[in-house]
Amino acid sequence: MKKVRFFYDTTTQDILVSDDTPVLISKVDQLKSKRDGRQLVKEAMEHPIGSPRLKELARGKKDCVIIISDHTRPVPSQDILPEMINELLEGNPKIDIRLLVATGFHRPTSTEELQAKLGKTLYAQFKDKIIVHDAHDPSRNEQVGTLPSGPACIIDKEATHTDLLIAEGFIEPHFFAGYSGGRKSVLPGIADAVTVMGNHCSKFIDDPNARTGILKNNPIHKDMLEAARLAKLAYIVNVVIDEEKKTVAAFAGDFEKAHEAGCAFLDPYVCVEPKKADIVITTNGGYPLDQNAYQSPKGMSAAEATVKEDGVIIMLASCKDGTGGDFFYHIIADEPDIETAYQKFLATEQKQTRPDQWCSQILARIARKHPILFVADPSQKEMIEGLKMIYMPTLEAALEKAYAMKGKDATLTCIPNGVSIVVKENQNTADQ
């Protein structure tokens, strides 16, 4: 027997399984470095990909906006931002630097969350120069062009009225954009609701290329690239993190070329072959991505790629912060069953895309084919059931129920961190 630890909130839930039970994990932890995160970032910035040094870009610029991640992303900003700021000031000591929080469609990031993210020193230095993006306030956003698929490209005015727009970020598998990072800082990061909903339309979400680890022919990725171009995103620093959320690699430079290099680097470390099973256990990698139900389809999509057609999925996510969005919840909860909700998604035209329907659509896509036993905080039982899933108080209870549903000889596959892997047969799809 062997112990498998599943990430949950800030801790783990552990079970014993037979030695031959497949455990699908990324190999990112094989990346070891004698240099700390800041040093890795510094070295990447000294050799930018497809771009001049940041200090050169800063020369002659009056101001600079740095797009930073919000509270839902484990981006190690304390490794990245100090080096970006140092090089900006090296190139131009008088440049005015502001931080724009890329909340996308999420709730606003709180002061406490910003302090935790930036650290006391950096927060104190920039507390009066932090702007939290609001996708739902049209007065704060303006159009800079049109996306290839048709919608207006509308982004935060802070980004459009600056001499230099740059971004931090991290690269990990993403359940419909292929990989996070790069262009996602702009769309959805600092985009208006109109633009986000156009890009995340049901047709694109249903596209077979809008899947984890796929960039080539991904219509969502294509729109995102154009949004970053229209926003004049001049430079990025993106990192790769390990299971402990520590920086293990860094890529700096042109937003497309540096991101491509990071994805190509990460791909062999996160790609795993499917291990079909009757029962698959997955997670959202613990805090911060398991704070709400809205994010949970990310971990589920990894299980979807390796569970048998009639199999059961066990999902672990604390959801202490609730639904993550009322629209996300009610789009499913207000329908009589999951199939009705799913068909309504498919029938929704791009211009009629509803807020948060993309995560709901993916959840419905999975739940209509597989019972989902959802292990969450007890306070969220009613919410989980409203989303047409089965609430379970513990992993042990969920596993017992799954075996009761599939039989005592059912096969099992374990995914300790569903957002850290790409489950696919072909491992060469991260190219453009």
C-alpha cells in the first residue's frame, strides 16, 4: 500500500491505495535550482526573449503600468516584481510605476490579499498606486480595437493611458486557454466584461482545441493574442512554479515569444498519459484555486480526460469562499437538470454570452456524463447540491460511495493536483 496526498485548502487529505494505483502528477518538482526565485527572475530579465532589456524599454517613458495577478493566482510576485521595478528604475529613475490588478471576472482583491501577495514592504511602497481592475464598470474601460472573432476589445483605461504596459504572470496548464500566462494578463485579466464574454463564448468553449495544454488552433488563444497586441503589451516576466508554489524557472521578454518558450519548456514536465479508471480523484491544487466552486472545473477537466465513459469523479475543493460568482451558480442551479443547462449553453450565441457561463458550461459538460462526488467545506453543502453534484464531507466517505456505485473491484486513478497536469495522448500540442 502507498499513501497519496491530495491538495486541499492549505493542507492535504490523504488515503492509502494499492501500490499499482496510477497517480498522475507533474514532473515540475524535478526542476531544481541552487538559485532562489528572485535570482532566476533576474537572470531571465538579463537575457530577454525577443525583446530589448526592460531598462531600455523604460528610457524616455513618463510612466509604466505593471499588470499583476489577483488573489486567485499563486503567482510569486515577491520574486518577480522587485526585479521588474529595479530594472525599470535603472533605465529611468523618474518613471512613475503603477500596479494594475488583473481580476478578470473575479471579485475585487482585498487589501489583506494584496498585502499577502506583495509583502509588507512592496505594499507600503505602492499602496497609493494600486488599481484593482473592474470588468463590470464600463466607465473605467475603453475600446482599443476588435478581436478576430468579432467582439470589441475593451480594456482598462489604466492600460491604455500609459507609456509602457508590462505584466507579471506564471505558466501552468489551463483548461480552455491551453496554458496560463502571457497574453492572459490582458484578456481576461484587464478586459471589460463585453470582451471577456465574447472571447469565452459557448462555441469556443465547445471547440475541441480549447482544451488543457493546446495552443495550436485554439480560438480562445487566438483572440487573447490579438487583445495583447491591441493593448500594446510590451514585455512580460512569467515563471514556472513547483507543487510548493516556488519559482523554478523564469522567462522574460516579448509577450508572445517568451510565453511560447515557457510553454515549450513546461510541456514535457506536465504532460501525462491517460490511465483510464472507473473512479478518478482530483483536486484544484489546494489554496488559492480551491477557494470557490467557479474554479473547480479546472481540476475536474483533468479527471474528465482519464475517467472511463461511465466512471465517477471525486473532486476535492474547500470552496470556503462560496460559488465564486452568482451567475456561475444560477446558470445551473436554476435549471431542472444538468442536461437542460448544457443544451442551453450550446444554443447561446456569442453576443448573448452570459457572465461566468464558460466555467458552468465545462462543469455541465463533465457532470452530464459523470457523477461528481464533491468534497468541500460543510458550509457549502447546499451550494454543491445546487450545482447538480453530490456533496461529500470527506475523501474517505466519497471513495466509499464511489465504490458502492461502481463495485468493489472498480479501478482507481489519483490526481493530487488537477491543475498542474495535461492529460493527453499526444504530447506535442503546445506549439502555435
